[in-house]
Amino acid sequence: MHVFDVHRGGGPIVLGQPHGGTDVPEAIAGRLNANGHRLADTDWHINRLYQGVLADVTVVQSNIHRYVIDANRDPAGVSLYPGQNTTTLVPLTDFDGQPIWLEGQEPSEDEIEERREKFHAPYHAALQEELERVRARHGVAILFDCHSIRSLIPFLFEGELPIFNTGTNNGETCHPLVEQAVHGTAQQAEGFSSVLNGRFKGGWTTRHYGRPDEGWHAIQMEIAQRAYMEETPPWSWRDDRAATLRPHLQAMLERLSDLALSGALTEKGTSK
């Protein structure tokens, strides 16, 4: 079982994909209940959605399912959204607030630490290595963290989620031009709703690596899954929907690449 895969490119953009994996070690899978075995909270088809959208990007993808350990949560267990419903470093419930473990089989603190060392830390070591490599080559690195989620989840948010949910932790994780390039493209996408720093402001990955003063810019894109797939089992990919969505993702990444290569993000006096 490979914890993660890296597809190395030469450009200034790194795509992080922490939630697309469906691998669950056998010993852990045996402790999930029937609900947990559905793996309903997967970012289904996320690698396929971005594959080939832009040449020369680097991709770092976790193959481990978020029920084993969530690679987009603070390894110290600190909540990303205090006071709001969310899932933890090792979730005890799904996105609907329903238990995913057999009674009495919930992971202990020692086991959570073991999983962090075995699955969470290696993924982030690989992500950091690629960001360092890209920055050394271009003077700047842009982490575009790729996510997707069901459109209707009352436990987590009210109403129907917009298609494009751009997160920069209220502008803290990237240069304003990076935020403008992504959210501006989303706003211009006819027929697609969008929001900036709404319910999803960027997870731990975005907040941790978003260090614009050091040349690391991070932005999260959370896509409502109705835009490219069916949101009920068996979570089927929809070619017709994806074909409409993917050009907008391409436009976002192209704008980011051009921005990074232009030198605008490294000019003195331009950072926030």
C-alpha cells in the first residue's frame, strides 16, 4: 500500500489532493461499521477531474482514506472551525454526524498518533519537498489544494453549497493576485455559482503552507460534486458535467501559472 503518489512537473504549481484516496488497511477496515464502509465522504474522482487540465503541474495525492486519518487536519487535533460542526483528525462520524466505527472500536489516542506518523506525516513531507523544489526553481510556489464535497450536508452547512468555494483563510494564505486569479475566474464562469471564504476558508494544508512572505502561496478549491458526478452511490463520474467544469479549472491554473512566471508575486512591495 502506497501512502501517497507524486507526479512531478516543472511548473510553479503543486496540486495537493489529500482526500481522494480510498485505501483502508485491512485491520482498520474491520473496525468500521456498515456506514463507515460506504466511504461516503471521499473526494470522489478528484485526481481524474484535474488530470491533464494543465501540463507541467506537480501532483501530490494521498491514497489513504480520510477515515484512517485526515491529511487535511491539524496533526495536533486543533479544530479548523471552532464552534461549527466538523470532522476530526481521525473522524468518529461521517459528514452527516453518523458514527462510522463499530461500537467500542473507536481509535485510541495512541493509535491516532501511530496513524499520524505512518500516514499523515509522510504525505506532508512529500508535499513540502515538492513545494521547496518548485520554489527553488521559480522563486515562488503555488499550492492549489483540490477538494470536492456533496452539495447538501445539513450537519456541516445550510442550504446548497455553491459550485466553486475558494478558500484563503480570509486572504492570509496567498498574495491578493492569487486570490483574484482563482476567485475572479470562478465568478466569470457562466452558470456556476461561487463564493470566497464562505463555509470553507481553507483547511490545515492551505493554512499551514500559505506563507506568501516566504514565496509559498496556498489556496483551496472546494467543488460541489454535482458539478461533475452523481452525489449518491455508486458516486458515478459524469462526462457531460465534467466537460463543462474542467475548462474553468484549466483557466484558473493557467492564470496562476502565468502570474507566478511573470514575477508579479516576487516583486518587492506587492505582498499583503
